[in-house]
Amino acid sequence: MIVMKFGGASLASVESIRQVIRIVGRELHRRPIMVASAIGDTTDALLELLTHARRGNGYPAWKALEEIKTEHFALSEELLDGERQNGIDQFLRDTFRDLHVRILELCEGERGFNAELQDWVLSLGEQLSSRLLAAILDEHCGSARHVDARKLIVTNDNFTRAEPRYWETYARIRWCLPMAAPGSTVVLGGFIGSTQDGRTTTLGRGGSDLTASIIGAALNAEEIQVWKDVDGMLTCDPLLFDAVHQVRKLSYAEASELASAGATILHPETMAPAQRLRIPIVIRNTFDFGCEGTRIDSRTDGNRNLVKSIAAKSGVRLLEIRSANAPDALTELREFCQGRGEGITVLSSSEECVLIAIDKDARLPDLRPFESGCLEVRIRNSQSILTLVGQIADPMHVSRKIAAVLHGIDAFILRNERAECSLSVAVPETEARRCIALLHDAFFANPDPALFVVRNGAAARIHTPQQNMAEAKRSNRFEAFVASTNILQPN
Ligand code: ASP
Ligand code: MG
């Protein structure tokens, strides 16, 4: 049995869904269970719609809803016929009617906004895509059945970033999925779950990867395939530096480290469930079936100082807090910050110094209670944290190399004692691109063909005109999206 997860870009158009049908068709003998993301940019569009509705802007909200609706009906029209199409169209009509009602209530102030409502709205993307995909596969690819992921993935009530209750979730999956549809391909939506008392939750943006990993772990799958619109993990985000190579293999720890350090290709929690059972995760490109992708498993490659990829996170404030004679105050301060959660990361701590990274959108913690113990607080605003991930056997050696490469730039090397396979350096945001280029040139001067698919300068990231469009749309939407993701920050 394998799990096949398809991302939004893989489901964005009739052509790309046809490609998905071909891919699944070739894997039917491995008994796939499919996990679907929302179609294209549906999740962003739903967030946008919510933002309009919260502001009482009825017309733009309604327009956004109509766009999503049209997109889904068009796919049903093109890819389904007869009974199956009627069934799906009825489901689409019901869902969009419910959404319309909630949006009207919100616009007119009859209903207040909260995180629970946000999750209900965002979950519709995956509810729609998974039903649609199940019907399409049933029509074109042998028998397929839809299963509501909310009945299987049990979470806490931390809406918008709910955490799965693993054991109960595994029990439900093991109990229900094998019996749900013997002989059929099961399709379920990623990203969504529900609380014990049945309220819909989501696992955080990009959470469909995590769903795939949970399903794979629960059923002890042979492999978890994550189908994207990129060739696999690259040596750097091609939007930041274009001469990247593709990475063939990563360990679970390396992939987790990259995802936490800003590589958006996988949800950071994805690796943990698969790793426990040593199930390989393979990233593949829907639009280039011939490309081998990136395989993530428990193997490591020798113990040289081998950097495999560079991830970047921008908009970070760094707080360097020193105390020469009050180590207890620093310990308390560290514990206080570690418990804060979102947007605040303790990068390192010693008896004299605690180093904290704060995302630009996060609020500064109140550090006054610790004031008396600390001699010095240094703040570096607008930093980018570049993280080199790989087999870093000798961190001193790699640090010296980074320092030499970034000579003359105000770079600050961070010792992250928690991370076993990464080393980070903070640089001013305005210098980030230049630093990435310098580091990439230095660390990937002679890429080993056993570990990298060398690109000779050209990053073949986007493969089809539709994707170019999708990419352009995504970047245009980026600012709107960044603005709308703040919607839960208390003002
Ligand atoms: N549709 C959700 C998102 O865009 C979840 C996912 O795609 O994994 O964040
Ligand atoms: Mg999506």
C-alpha cells in the first residue's frame, strides 16, 4: 500500500487533473490511498473571502465566492458525466450555499469572526477537492471512494493550527480505512480534522503533507509520495537564487530541519510520523513523471561536511540577551520564551547569553521581569536567517567557511545546539540574496552527482504554461495572503 498526496498546483486545471489520473493509473497495483489538497489557490482565495467578509465588504466577498464556485463547477463539467456529475454538482451547490449563508452572516455582523469559523471555511477547499477527485478517479481510473478525513483525524481545539491526537487518530484510521472500500482507491482531503466533539479544525497551512504522513504511518505504508509542481527538494528556493540543483536524498532530520528553517516544500511536522516507522517520503513532480524527485529516509551519507540545501527565513528580529553574573535569570528567561509558542524561537542559550528569534509579526514578549538579571540586550532588526542543512560533522569548520565567504557582511553565525544537521547565519535582510548566492557558490561548487541532479545554471522549476500562470498568480497574491494571515493576531 502507498499514500499519494497531490498538492493544489497538481489539481489546478483539467489538464493537470488528467495528468494526476495518469499517474494514479500507473500505481494502482500498489493500492494507493490518495490525499488531496484544495484545488489550485482555493485556500488563499477562501482566506481572502473571509477577510472581505470580516470587513463587511459584501460585494468582493461574494465575487471571491463566485470565482471559487465557477472553478469547481468547471472541473466537474469537464471531467465528469451523468450520475457522477449530478452527484458532485449537488454537493457543490449545497456546500456553496452553506458558505454563502455564513459569509452573509459575517458581513452583516450577525455572526462574529473566530478561529473556529476560519477553520470551517478553509476546510471547504479540501472537502470539495477530495470529493471531486474521488468522483473523477471513479470515472476514469477504476473504482474510487471518498472518505471524510474529519472522521479520522482527531485533533485538539487549537483552531488554525490544530495538533493531531495521534493514538486516537491512528486507531480510527486502522479500524476504518481498510474496511471503508475494499478494492477501491480511497480519496480523502488533507489538512482537515475535527475535535473530539466534532468541530472542524485544520492542521496549519500546508497541512496536507502531514495528513499523508499520518495515513502512511497508521497503515504502515510502503511509501508516502508527495506530488508537487517542483522536481523535489532543491539546493535553495529558486525564487531566491536561480542556479539551483535538485537534491536526490535527504534524511528525515535534514528534511525537518529544512522545513522548519523556511523551505516551504513540506509541512515541518510531516517527517515525524513517517520517521517513527521508517517509511520513506518521496517528493515527485506531477508535471515531469521522469524526474526521480527527492527521497527522504533514514539513511545518512557519510560524515563529510556536506551541505545539501540552504533554507531562508526573512523578517526576523534577533534578541541577544547577556548576563555575566545571573545565570538563573537567563535560565528563567529561556524557559519563559520557550513556552511562548508561535513566532518566538530560542536559538541558543548558554550561561552568559540567550539568543531569541522573533518573527516580524509576533509580539515582543514582556521581558521586564528579567531585567534585573541581565546586563545587556542587543536587538538586530530585519534579519534573514539562512540555514545550511546537511551532514555537518565539524560545525567549527563549516562556521569558518561561512565567515570567510561572507567576509565584509554583517553576518552573525548562530550555534543551534538543538539541531544536529544544520548551521544558521543571520544576515541583514537587504543582504540576504547576495549572501545566498555567495554561500551557494561556495558550498555547491562541486556537487556530487550521486546526491544532486546538477542543473548547469538553469533551474527547470516550472514546467507548464499553466504553472507559470499559477506561479505568477501566487506571487501576486502573496501580499494579500501575508496580510490576511494576520487575521488572528489580537489587535
Ligand atoms: N490547502 C491547504 C493550504 O493551501 C493545505 C495544503 O495544501 O496542504 O495551505
Ligand atoms: Mg493548497
